[in-house]
Amino acid sequence: MMVTIITRGAVYTALLGALSACASYAPQRLPDAPNAPVSASAITVDPAQLPFRSLSSHVFNPADGLDMTEVAMLAVANNPQLRQSRDALGIARAQSFAAGLLPDPQLSVTGDRPTNGSSGNTNAFNLNLSYDVNALLQRSSRVGAAQADVRRVNLELLWQEWQTVSQARLLFTRLTAQTQLMAQLQAARTLLSERVQRSQQALTAGNVTLDFASAEVVALQTTERKINELERSQLQNRASLNSLLGLAGDARVVLVGAPHVAHVDIAALQTDLNARLNQRPDVQALRAGYASQEEKFRGAVLAQYPALNLGLTRARDTSGLYTLGFGMTLSLPIFNRNRGNIAIEQATRRQLYNAYQDRLNRAHAEITTALDNLPLLQVQLQRTQDGIALLNTVAKRAQSAYQAGNLLAPDYVRLQTALLDKQTEAINLQEALMEQQIALETLLGPDLPIQIATRKPS
């Protein structure tokens, strides 16, 4: 009887010890209202926590507006999608922790109470302690796969941060270019409005023909249409920027400064192109995912061997006889042999291999195209700027001639309109050139060899 009490005590002690280490549960309610901040000033940004040197070394001060670097800093710190990706990284780390835990032993207890027999009969029990040996043998492959998966998720997060920085800079570039374009279009509208008013007066007086006056009206309406389209585009880009920054839809972000198109050293880029490509976070993430799959494939191969389960048995029968035994369960790999899972993991590894090779090929093609477009845009911008300089000289002479009465008003308006169009073309080319530079930074990293750095104006 004393043995039975001791045995029960040991079982109860083990159960209480296991229960004392259990986690507790508490419900968490979902929010009832949005909580997006309405101002960048309400967000605290720690530059030291940002991933890129160009961001971590920049001062964040939204009180005087946001320059292009500050917009990128705020995007990395407060973007909702990045916040969810960081949560996914926490899940991957928890899964890695779970993969490293040792499997628990299995304890089974049975008891028998005699209902008839002699007075010497007693209660019987059977106490069995077993352990899954195969789960222990496969632990290294599970841990290796989980750790590689953590690296993959971490690198994917870095790549997403990389993309977010580029998107923030792209929206900043578009919005500042659109502000310049709006100024050009409004200047053209003012000039054309004055001309339309005068031509209508001249038409009423019979001094000009209808086709002459209607041409200027059409030009004015075309300018009005461009202004309307630009206003809608500005509104959409503002909404996209607020969403990217994690701000409320009605938040007003004041943008200051302008992006500076820098001269990129293409020759220096081409010398270490493959090295830069292999250092891209998305490429490294694919390598980490491939390493994780290698471990899963190895684990599937290990699982083809017989599954072994070992155990110890302590028992007492109804006659009071105590026994101590040993048990072993061994699966016989005759039909299954885990061949299905092995085939799945092997096919998955092949798919990841091809995906990695395809990513390298597509990235190299994108980089080649970007490197070809950059000098083309630089040449076109230089030609346009030369044309602006020439038109400026002619426009100054035309203004003097117009004021002296030696140049007709329609000719003067056409010349001024041509100058505005050329200046608009230069703004568009500068935007395209900056967007191309941002695309290169997205493809090859933010530390491109350049001669001019973007700085916040003093």
C-alpha cells in the first residue's frame, strides 16, 4: 500500500510541476476606431533604429517640413505594412524557438481493482514512461530549417524596407515635380487668359477673324484640362504618401526642398555589379529560403528510417507481484517509407532553385536597362536645358520688341508658350532622371557611387 501511495505522489508531483510552468491566457479586444496620426509631429522616429546609413545619420525634425530623407525615415518607422512584417518576423522567431524545444516524454498510467478473488489480492497498476527517439534525431533538421526561415523573413523585411524607402522618395519626387509643373501651367493659363480676353475684344470690334480668336481659346482650354488632370494626380499622390507614412487620410504633409539629380558613376557600378546583386536582401532571402528547404529535405530523408519509441514499465498485478520492464516500438518501412514527403520536399527544392535563378536573371536585365536609360535621360535633359537657354535669350528680345510695338501679340504669346512648354519638358525629364536614379538604388542599394548628395536646405 505504501508503494501505491508513493507512486501516486510521484505522478501528482510531476503533473503539478508541469502545470506550474504553463502559460496563461488573457483575451485581447480588437480596436473600435482608427488610430492613424493626423500629423508627422505626433510620431517619434529614432534614426539609430533605421536600417540604412543615409537614414540613421539624418536629423528628423518635422517642425520645418519634411525633406526627401525625412519622408523616407518616417515611412520606414511608421509604415503599416512594415509593422505587420515585423510581427511576421516575431512569429518566425517563435517558430524557431518551438523547433528547438526537446520533445516531451509520454507517461501513461493504468489501474485495476479486483472484484472477486482471495483476500490476498490487491489493486494492480501499470506505469509506462516512453520517449519518441525519432523526434529527437530529427531535431537538428527542424532547428536548421527554422533558423534559416528566420533569416529569410528578416531579409524579406529588410527588402521591404528597401522598397518602402524607394517608394517614399519616388512619391516625394513626383509631388515636388508636380508642384513645379503646376506653377508652369498656371503661368501659361494667365498668359493665355489675357490673350483670350484681348482677342475676344478684337473679335467683337471686327479686328481679327474667328479662327484666329478660337485658336487661343482652344489653347486656353487645353491648359485648363492639364491643370485639372494635374490636380487629380496630386491628390492621388498625396493620398498614397499618407498611406505609405501611416498617417490619416486628411493629414497634411509639408514637403520642403527638392530632389537633386546626382551623377552616378556607371563604370564603378558595372565593376562590382554581381557583388552588389548578391548582397540584395531579396536575393539573400531566397538563399536563406533555399537553405531552409535543404534542411526540410534532409529531415524528410531521415524520416524514412524506422520510427523508434523506447519506454520503461513499472507494474504490479493483483497478486502483489511487482515487475520492471522495457518496451520498444519500431515501425517497419515496407510500404510508405516517407516517400511521398521526400518527393514533395525534393520538388519544392527544385522550384526554389529555379526561382532563385530567375530572380538573378530578371534583376540583371532590369539593372542593364536602368544603366542604359540613365545616360540617355542625362543627354536629353542637357539638350532641353540648352534649348531653354536659347529660348530665354530669344524671349527677352521678343519682349523688348513687343513692348516697342515691333512684334505682334500672337507671335509673342507663341514664343512665351514655347518657353513654358520647354521648361515643362525639363521638369518632366528631371523627374524621370530622378526616378531612374531611385530605381537604380532600389536594384543595387542606396549607397550608389554619386558625386552630389541630397541634403536638406538650411
